[in-house]
Amino acid sequence: MLAYLVKRVFQAVAVMFVISLIGFAIQDNLGDPLRELLGQSVSEEVRQELREELGLNDSFVIQYTRFLGKALQGDLGTSYFFKEPALDVILKKLPATLELVLGATFIIVGFSVPLGVYTAIRPNTILSRIIMGLSIVGISVPVFLTAILMIYVFAVGYGWFPSFGRGDLVHVFGYWETNFATLDGWSHIFLPSLALASIMLPLFIRLIRSEMMEVLQSEYVKYARAKGIWPWRIYFVHALKNTLLPVITVGGVQIGTMVAYTILTETVFQWPGMGFMFLEAVNRVDTPLIVAYLIVVGFIFVVTNTIVDLIYGLVNPMVNLARMGA
Amino acid sequence: MTLLSVRDLTVKFATRDSSVTALNRISFDLAKGERLGIVGESGAGKSITGFSLMNLLSRPGFIDNGTILFQGDDIVKMSESQMRSIRGNQMAMIFQDPMVTLNPVLTIGQQMVETLRAHRKLSQKEAEQIAIVKLREVYIPSPEDRLGQYPHELSGGMRQRIVIAIALLLDPQLIIADEPTTALDVTIQADIMELLLELCQSNKVGLILITHDLGVVSQMTERTLVMYAGKIIEAGRTREIINDPQHPYTQGLINALPQQTQPGNPLKQIPGNMPSLAAIPNGCAFNPRCEYALDHCRTTAPEIVQYAHVEVACHEVSRLHSDKSEERSA
């Protein structure tokens, strides 16, 4: 187990190294930082001086090494716009985004398993056909459109939910303020979470359904029936456990993808998270912030995937983590 | 006493616009504790017979007609919940490939205990005790430790022993074994068969052994059914069928055994293939491959009738028999 963990951490470090390289290459090629720092009315000599001072005339390798050294100490540069360390800016926005992802994950997990199982067990009922039909619509319609439609119907039309912002927050610790402590917070996070879930939920329903249908055809399910096991036990113990193995793997990747989708959702709902921040940073050519965002998102990806692989090893008895490390 | 009585069992598979007949009016009986072999080529309907007895045909297969009286009750008419209480309890099944029969994500213990608790009110502890006793009966070493293991940690032979132990858990009246050793190593096949025979005899359990191996049938069973294209074509005492087969198909099967051929000579095959269920020839289904076939064999299907010591479905059985006696006397 420990050996496997160490191996996975090494892999994660390698991936982060590549991400940092890509991130830095972007920074190096995206606009001129001096223009953002100094504006137009400064002479060329002063510019050159500052260029030298900031080390912008050094070779790529030296600049990258310097960047990496600082990054390892948690310094991802200073945002041109906020005049604050880029990492701090992101960490302040991170809780909002993570809560949004958490809300969407709740919706996805809560609905995909029962609906996926139901449509697999009773594929020919009208309800199953409706669910499958809607899931196609959900996958096909882009998130920003779903989000705008939701605002139009539920916020503007019926007025059931607020259309933007996070509402009443309760401070937990550090930069973390939560939506989940007040009713107002819940009502603010509901629509954005639903919009964010709108693509992943149908995807997972379909994934669980097709996996489950395949598992229900297997010999061991037939055998369980031949043993006279109660049907609900066959569905939820024999079949579901085998169904969820591949779903867990896909799920890990999709959580990372969902963080990326927050850019759209947060923009439509004016949600003060890091996706919204990223889009603003792009508009302002705030390169250090863009790079820091890429690195933080890459980090979230790597961490969730590592955790998911570990969970998979624990759930699937055929994966022996102790042996895999050797 | 009759344990199982099958009459005119007909199974069909629904196709897009009609259906094909997979079992055509099968009838046989099984006495309590009797061991019956069902032999035939792949696709003859052996496995379908086994699954029909459990009422476990998967779609698009369905029982079209006939009765299956098990201890006097008709399985065909039973509700799903009545049937559930019989499966695994009074009638158990051993599947072909132990590598895919056991659920890979549940421990041996879980899969044994759930079977017991599906049919009897037992605590976890009590069920585990019974499981250990049964594992010991199939000669599994240190059965206590096996309960916590997953199927993939055990060999194929060991897994099939566990499947046999599960079949015996609730002391059933009948075990249906569908080619229980086909997927196993040759060296282990004999062990498993011997074990199955020993347990059936000592527990007085009825056995229906589905196989294509005539050697196995001759060792394991008292009576044999030979199936061809969804029909029983010959039935009787195993010894008589093996020693003096009446139907040309059964004769062909036995002549095709490697033991019947001098080493170095090619094996004697039956020419042609079994017809697909969708294209069964008119008359006797075997007629295109039969060297004795006459015109009426191509038009009318033979009924199964008593002949010599066995029942056989062949128009020309008497001619065949006299030919053979002439051969012998010549």
C-alpha cells in the first residue's frame, strides 16, 4: 500500500512538472508584462532597466528554473491587476468553486445511481424512455445555455431562486465561507450546481445504465438467480458493486473536468469563484494569475485522480495495492 | 418415487417476426436420488433443458408448452417468488465455468451465507458454521480462512468445489450440473466428477448431468438422454445406450470416441453439422447426415418408441438392428 502510494506520488509530481512547464511557456509568450506594469508613458531606457531587473532578458531555462524554485515555495508570481500574490487571489476564490463542484457532485451521485439502475432494470418502461430521452438533451445542450434557461425560467419567470451571487455566507475558517449553512446560501447555490451537473448527470446515468445492463447479463448474476437470491439483493449487491468499478474511474476524471466547466457556470451566475476570476484574468491579460490558475487546476486534477485510484484499489478486491507497489 | 416429471416441454426463442423451436416436446422422468445424463452436440438443447427446469430461461427464450412437475408441483405455472424459494433450495445448479460463476467482488463467505439466508432464518454465525461444514465436505483445506477470500484468490478447481458446496448448502433434492468440468484442467476434471458422484450418492441427491462427454456419462449416471436438434432421440439405461446404441446418431457419437479408433487412423466423424434451430429439416432432423435415411425419413418425424431395451426415435431402427446382427453373424 505504502509503496503504491509513493509510486503514485512520484507520478503526480511528474505530471505537475509538465503542467508547470506548459504554464510557464504560456506566461513567456503571452504579451509583454512591462506594458501591464508601466503603461505607455515610460521611456525605452527605463523599460530596459526594469527588464534587466526582473530577469526578463535571461534565457528560458534560467527563467523557468527561477519560476519553478519560487513555485515550490508557494510563490506563483504577483497578479498585475490585484497587486497580490496570485496564489492568494486564487485561494480566496477556491472555496466558492469547490462548493459549487460539491453541490453538483451531490446532485450527480444522488440521482445518477437510482436513475441509472432503474433504467437498466426496466429498460422498456415509459419512465425509462423519458429519462433516456432527457439525458440526450442534457448532454447535447451546452452548460451556458442550460444556465441561462434556468435563470430565465426559475429566477426571472417564477422567481423561486436568485439569479446571481452567493448570498448569505457563514465564515468557516481561513478563506472558506460556506453556502451550506443558511437557507439563502442553499437557494443561491442550487441553480448553479444544477447547471453544472446538467452535462455530467446524464452522462453518468447513461454510463451506469450501460454498465449495469452488461453486468446483468453476466454469469454470476444468472448464478445468483439460480441460488434463489432476492432480486433487490442481486441488483444492489451483486450487480451494482460490479457496475460502479468502471464508474469510479470515469468519475475521478470527470470531477476534474467539472472544475473546468465552472468557468462557464460561474460566469453566467456571476459566481465569485476561480472560474469567473480566470475569465476576468484572461480579459485583463493578467498572466501570472492565468498561469497560477492552470497550475492550481492541474493540481486539483492530479490529486483527485490519485485519490480515486486509491479508492478503486480499496473497492476492487482484484487490485492488490500492496503487490502493485512492488 | 418420481421427483421430476417433464411432459411435452417445448421452448421457443422469439425472433423479430416469429420464433424458433429450441426444445421440441421433451418428456422424461427422474426418480428421487437418480442420476441422469443428457448428452448431445453443442446447440442440441441440453443447457436449455437445464435452465428450463430452473425456470431461468433468459429472454428471448420462453417455455411455450408442457409441464415440469417437481415434487408434484408444476414449475411452469409457478410465480416468480414461489420459484425463487425453490431455486438454490430444493433444486440447485452448477454452472459451466467456475471462473465466471462466482461474483468477483464478494467473498466466498458472503456468497455462501447469502444463499443460506435467502431460504432459511439463520444468523450470520450459524450460516457461516454450515458453510464451513459444507466446504469441508468438498475437501477444501482450512475452510475457515476461505470464507474471507475472494474468488480470484482461488484456482479453477477450488472454485468449482466451492460451487458444488454452495449447491449442497441447503440439502437439495436435485442438482443440475451443466458441463461442470468443461472449463477445467483435464487433471482436475476426474477429481471433480468423482467428488460430485460421491456427494450425490451419500446425500441421495438427484443429479442431471449435462455434458457432451460420453465417458463421463457412463461413469456418473444410471440413465441417459441423447438429444439432437431440440429433441430426445434416444433414452434409456446408460449401460445399454453405451454398449448397444440404437439410433444412428448415438452410434455415430460412440464410434467417434477416440477409444473406438485404432491409433494412427482418423477419428470416425458423423458427416455434416447439426442444423441450426431456424432451419431444422423436415421429417427426422438427422436425415441429411444419416446413411440409413429413406424417403419417409425426409417427410415424417419419427415418434419416440420403446425398442429393445431403450426408447428411440427412428423409423428405420429395426432395419438398422437386423443389419447389425447380420454384420455380427457374418
